[in-house]
Amino acid sequence: MTSATAARRAASAAVLAALLATGCGGGGGKPSGEPRSTSAARHPAARAPSGQATSGAFNSSDIGWIQLMIAMDDQAVLLLDLVPGHSSDAGVEKWAKPVATAYRAELARLRKLLARAGVPDTNPHEGHDMPGMVTEDELHTIERAKGTAFDALFLAAMREHLDQAAKVAHSERSAGADPATRKLAVSVERTSHTWRARLP
């Protein structure tokens, strides 16, 4: 590895660590409310490894990114599932259906990677209010909306989610160590930009 590559990876690792810390330490997320992740009930909270390599080809950036994406995608799927019966825009419904299907497939790939790394399928982001993560309060607010009001809230939440997903995936591409995880990050960054561009 050249010194330039090493420096680039170190910088990306620092960026990813900062992004993961945003909201976790109360330093930059949206205002915190009640514990928010529905996935937290299914996957009890536990800290992700940090600052050291993990088993096999995975490093702490890989594990941190996988766990963050699982938490973000779990919430995004709940939001996407609200579209039928709430939206009044055929374009929103047409956009949301394949995205929800793709997210479920992405979650399966993320959880498979987590299992291969030997890390429990837990949610270390329980109670955190991070950029790109749909909070429980936001989910309840959006769920109560109908028609154009729902569409406006839904699109704003998905826009933030996709922007943040692309940002952390870009950092994982350079900071990660596991080839399969980095390959998935490339896919996440690309599809996040594509879906963002196609938002109604």
C-alpha cells in the first residue's frame, strides 16, 4: 500500500468514525426524543467494536458501517411501507415499491456480512437520533399524515436518508477492510444517488 493510499484510507476512516459518532454522542444529530428504533426491540442494544481490527477480514469501520446501515434501513423500510394507503401521488407509489424491495434485499446482505464477521445482530444506535435515520417520533408523525401532507414528509425523510447513506458508504469504500463489505458499500452509494435523482 502506498503512503498516499494509506493516508486516504486513514482520512476516510476518520470521516466514517465522525459520521458514526454524529448523534451517538449528542454532538450533531436531530434533537433526541424517546428511544426510537423499532429494530431495537428485535435486536437489543450493544456497542460496536471500535478502534481495533475484528475477526477475519473485517475492521471496526466495516462493522460500524454495517450496523449503522442496518439501523437506518430498518427504519427506512417502515417508512416505505406506509406509502400504500397514505400517499396521493402515483409517482411516489411507483418510486417507493422497488426501493422497499431493494432495501429488504440489502438488509439481508448486511445481516449476512454481520453474521460472517461473528458480530451479534444488535442495534448499537438505539435511542440515537442521527442524520438519515427516521426517528420513531417522525415515523408516527408521518403515519398520521395523508395525501399531499404525507408525500411532503415522506420525500423529505427519504431525501435525508439517501444523502446520508451515500455519504457513509463513500467513506466505507476507502476505510473498510473486508472486500465484500466494501463492494456492498459501492452498491449502496451508487443506488442511493440513483434513487435520490429519481425522487418524485
